[in-house]
Amino acid sequence: MPLTLHLGTDDLTRCRFAVSPLCQTHEALRMLRRPARHAFHRDWLRRVRDTVAGLDLSELWLFIPRKGGYTPDFLGPPPQAPSASFEEELARMRATDPAMARGELARSLACTPGAAESPYSRAALDDPAATVHRLADLTERAWHALLAPDWPRHQALLEADITHRARQLADGGLEALFGDLHPEIEWAHDTLTLRGYGDLKEAQGADGRGVLLMPSVFVRPDVVSGFARPWQPTVIYPARVTGGLPAGGATAEAPAALTRLLGPHRAAVLAGLDAPASTTTLADRHGLAPSSVSAHLSVLRDAGLLVSHRQGYYVLYERTALGDELAGGA
């Protein structure tokens, strides 16, 4: 039975986007535990393999089930601001009510047969306040080791996705927005449907609070929903760009005619911009010097094939409608 969420008038006016470094940290850890996601993140996995091996996250792993079970919501609560810092979100996690934490911890342990009977699990449930702080410490360690070095680039990618979604909403309304988030998401008759979910007893209605939409670098190929009270209903979906590469992990090949017109490198840069990207990302992707890519981007922008805008630390480039036509061989 799919998970459905009917959005009333108040909900539709309160749908919002956010970027959450804390949620990204836990999605990265969840990805490490779920081999079905590994094929979409091979480059990142190779880069952090030795770092992961040196981290002792055993207490945290207990609450991140391997096969689609429940991870406590307080580990990555829906952010209150569109773009909060990791430190702000971690402080909020540390302030979790112990009684609520105990209920979520117990629900998570129930997803793994026998887990609730281990000595650590019993101790974790006996003193949930101390458990919250230990898990926060482990999360902070994982953040600094795995995500913090790349966070400016990841943040730029996530904010670029939100910019794209806002344009979809402006151009085509909710149907265009929800229809492109993920193959498992449907929007019809004011109802958001997530296929592939069973009948969840904890599922809740939006109740006028709207839905929080969060792009993620690490959730691909899944879509994750969080509907357990008291949190705002949340949908975490794959960002259009992951790890600095287009979603499919490969650079689009430039049409032969475009190559003859622009030259091989400039045509490759234009064809590879299926999603907004920075000069550094494009240089890495095409094996070119950043100065060369910058020159190509300037020519393409002056010709009306690209536009640029700043996202945080980065200037991102994306194709115009004319650029899309040329890159597609039209």
C-alpha cells in the first residue's frame, strides 16, 4: 500500500525547501549501511574508505538498520531554517527530549531482530539522555571526518537543486515540481503519493503544517519520507547533481555537429551541463585546467548559451533554453 499525504490549502502554502548538513551526515551514514546505494556513490566511497575504516561508529550503527528499517528522527530533525549550520543543528539534536528519544530508539531497535536484547541497547534505553549525547558526539565525529571537507561544494549543489525546483514551481506549478522529484512520487488530486512504502502506523497527515522538501547528495536511488510525529512531514529526495557529477554519473557526449561548431572542449563543457556546476567541478569532470574552463564558459555565456549565478561560495553555470537546444542536437 503506498504512503499518501493529502495536502489542504494551508499545507500548500506551507510547503518549503531546506538544506540540512546534519541530515546529509546521517544520509551518508545510511548509504554506507545500504549496498543498494553504493553503485551511485562509488567515487565518494573510494575517497573515504580509509577514513570510514578508522571511525568507530558501532553505537550509531545500531540505530541505522541495514535493510530499510527506521532510523530515529531526532538524529536528523527537520531543520527550522532554510540553511542552518551543522553546529546549530547539532545543538538542537543534543536538546532532544529524552522521553521522545527513548520511543524513537526503541522503534529503531525493533527493526533488527534481537538488537533490543543486547546489553548496550538495554543501557541506551535506560538512560536515553546520555544516549542522545553519545550519538551526537559520534555524529559530530562523522561530520568532520566525512562531510565537512566537501561541504561547501555539496551545499552549492543542493542549493542549485532548490533553485531549479523553484523555477519548476514557477513555470508549471505543483504538478511540474512533484512530478519530477522522483519516480516513486506522484501528485494528483491534491495528494502526494510515495509508492513502495508499506502501511505505516506512524504515518500522519500534514494537518496544515505543509511538507518539507530536502534534496540529498546521498539518498539516491531512494526517496525517504519522515512522517512520524511530532516532526513536520518531510520528503528527502535525490538532488539532480551528486558528488559534482550529473545524476547518472557520466558526462553527456556532445553532438558531432556541435563539436565541429564549437570545438571539442567547448562543446563538451556545454553538453555536460545537464545541471548547474562550478568551474572547478567542470574542470575535474573534463580533465581540463580551471583557467581553460573559465575561458570556455565566458565565451558560451557571451553567446547566450549559459547563465551564471552565485550559490554560497560558488558561481554556478547552467544552460539557457538555446544552450539546451544546441546541446541536444536540435
